[in-house]
Amino acid sequence: MTEVRDRIIRIVAEQAMLDPSELKLDMSPQDIGIDSLGLVESIFAIEEAFDISVPFNANEPEKSEFDISTLGAIVSAVEKLVAEKA
Amino acid sequence: MSAKKLKGEKPPKAERKTAKVKGKMKSATKAARTLLGRVIMGRHANGMRRVAITGMGTVNALGRDVPATFEAMREGRCGIGPLEFRDVERLAIRIGGQVRDWEAETYFNRQQIVLYDKFTQFTLLAAREAVEQSGLVFEGELGLRSGVVLGTAAGGMNTWDENYRTVYEEGKNRVHPFVVPKLMNNAACSHVSLEYGLLGPSFTVATACASSNHAMGMAFNMVRSGAATVMLTGGSEAMLCFGGVKAWEGLRVMSKDACRPFSATRNGMVQGEGAGVFVFEDWEHAVARGADILAEVVGFSMSADAQDIVMPSAIGAERTITNAMLDAHMRPEEVGYINAHGTGTAANDKTECAAVAHAFGHHADRLMISSTKSMHGHLIGGTGAVELLACIMALRDGVIAPTIGYEEPDPECALDVVPNTAREARVEAVLSNAFAFGGLNAVIALRKA
């Protein structure tokens, strides 16, 4: 599963125009400097990378089943979706 | 309600400068109102002409003409339901305000259908109703002095979709020869001019969700300035096809179940389709021929937020609302009803309510504001045109169309949103808001005729 984590970090880092080493798992999208449009684009990239469908509604991100509060939360949620697919 | 500023929103530089001279501007505005506000017959004291609406027509999910649409709005009926078109099962979003059982053959012959995309078909049907109601015949000088300006965001989307299928999915190497004249954004506008022999200024405006309001604002200014005697105006959209909805799905702002503007339980927008067309006519011309004047167009304002490509700005919206009232020589207290942009997204609804609270101060608590998108869906480039119907119904029939699907108050949208049931009320002046993706705003003001 470290592979999943590293790929997500690379995706998010690219979106934020940062080096992956600058990202910490306890950072929120806001800390990383990603706005709502950047988040939608990151989730699209994650869906493409892992061939999964992420339940995320930009209207009420905090109410989505998909936890996006921190990078770590995104990683766990994606890991769960990847595991469910397998 | 409290007029609090949205978090993290900084007024642009120009705005801050304007604030400094606001005091000076206030007295200048007052003087302008007394001087320019005077109306003598069909002209304003400054020589500008008055603009009458003498015809209206529509096709949308609520009905195929104005009477059917008014009836549905009065009853608070919902036109949104399951989408029906090819490959809909591959979509995550499967609801919309679709014009059901549409058969082009009912209205047009084969030669016409090969040239008319659905957005053109909707437009022509709406134009037919509007022109018939106006009683105008565009012969001689009047044809030369009349034009068409319409809004659409996507033009012939169904034609793009069908023909991409042909070449990409089916692998064919030949398409119908009329693909281009059918899909072009100005097709509807051109066919209206052809149909009625309108030889004056004619063009199409594409500003996403504000297209129709921009188009009607242009038409208003052309008649007001004397550049045209009559303008057919409004807009249309027909994006409900696989490719159209798939593109919108990507943004993740669409609701899977309903459009509930201003309700705390809202979860996104729902797309609609259809058209609205109006006859804007020089007031003196309309009076001279004894036309039935449905309402008067009195003001228009447009602006850009210059802030974000999708997120709306309360400051930009407020500025546009205020300037539309200034253009109309209208005091905020005169406005009885606003047809909201009210998309049902978290971002739009709270931003729009904050803008209205700022623009109207205490009067914000006394006016009514509803979003009819809850019934007909968001017609994107055609939405302002269908929504102007609700404004005319308010002025003419004294019936305020409701915001349906309203379940729970949202403290950030604490205005009288006319929840769920239409209301009888006398209103003298109304506004119609449109705030598009791209931060482009257009607000139009009407008065009772």
C-alpha cells in the first residue's frame, strides 16, 4: 500500500506545484495550497491512476463519504477503494 | 439579515478606490436620477427611448408555450425527471429538466430538420409564439430596423455529439454536409432572422450561464439607443445528451436527486433545456400600433469578477445588481421580486444571498427572491430567458413563482425565497440575476407596464 500512498502524493504534489518531499500526511488540501478546483482535478487524476470511482461532491466536500480533510485521510480512503475493487 | 462579507474575499483594487469616492457618487447619482429619471411619453429626458416587451415565447421542461409554463410555475410543479437519451446508463447524473417526447417532425419539415439542431428548433418554436403575440409583421422599413440577439452556451451540442460518435465510435469517415451550419452557435439567431426577414443587427452571445441575460441586455440597449426598432431576443440551450452531461459530471457540482436552491439540504445543480424568446420594441412604436405591452425593460448592468474561473464573487454580484438599479433609475425599495440565479450549488446560493443583502440593506428582508431553476432546471445559456418569464408573471399577473424542493432553512441564505408555494403579491419592479462561470455577471431590470 506504500505504492498507493506515493502515487497519491505525486499526484497532489504535481497539482500544487510542489516537490513530493514537501508534502506531509497531516496536511490539509488548504495547507498544501489546493483550492476546490485543484481538488476536483486531483480526484480525477486519482480515479484515472487507480481505475476507481471516488464518491466526491464539490458542493459539500465535508459531507461526502470520501474524507478529504488531510492528505493522510485521502490516502486511507483511496486504499479502501482500491482494496474493495480487488 | 446580517450583511457579512464572505471569508477570504478581498475587493479588487479598483473597488477599493471606488469606495473612497462613494460619498461624492451618491449625490451625483441622486441628481442623475431626478434629471434622467424623468420620462416624457416614449422617451427619457436624455433622449433615450423606452423599451416595451410585446411578445414572449418558450419551450422548456414545464411546457411548450408560455401559458403552460406559467401554469406550472403557479402550481410549483417540477419539470425535472429521469433523463432519456442514448447511453444515459453510462452517466452518474441521470436527471434533468428535459423537454419530453420531443418530435421535431411535429413542428418542422424534413428540409428544415436537417439544418436545425435541437437548440435551433427550441428557439424557432419560442420565436413563433413571441412574434405571433406581438402581432408584428416585419415588412419594409421595420425589417431593416429589426434584428436578433440570442444567447447560448453550447450551440448545437447534440450535433457535435452525434457526429463525434459517427467518426470516433463508429469509425466512419464521412459526415452529413450540414454539420457545420447546424452546430454553429449563431445557427438559431440566423434562422430566426431568415424566418421573419429581420435585416438589422443580429448576433449570438456566449457567456455560459449569463448568455441570455447578456443577449437581452444588448437588445435592450439597441432599442433604447435607437439603433433598432424591434429586437427578438432571449436564448436557448440543448445540452442534454451523453457528451453534454458527461462534461458537467466532471465538475462534480451536479445533484443526483433534485435542485433545491437556498435549502440547507441542497447538493448541486440540475441541467435543463429549452428556449425563451421575447420581442423588445421601441415604446412609441408599440403604443402607436396599439400593442399589448407586457412589461417595460428599464435597466441592465454587466460586469466581470476577474477573480476565479468558477467560484462566484459576492462583490461582483452586488456591484452588478446595484448598477442595474442605477441604470433603471430604480430605488432599491421599489424592487419587489428578484428572480435569482439560484443554481442550488453551495457556492452560488450563499454568495448570491450575501450580494443581495449588501445591495439592498434592510430592504433585503422585505423583497421576495426565488429560483425557478428548481422547476425547469438550469438552462445554462438559455436560462435567463426562461427566468424572465417568471419576472413578467410577477409584474403582470401578481404571481410570484416559488423555489420548490425547499426543505430546510440555511442561515447563509436567510431571505424570503418563496419556498415551495407560489404567492400572490403586487410588485412594481423586478430584477433577474445571472452570474456565469468565468465570473461574468448580467442583471436586467423590469417595471410593470
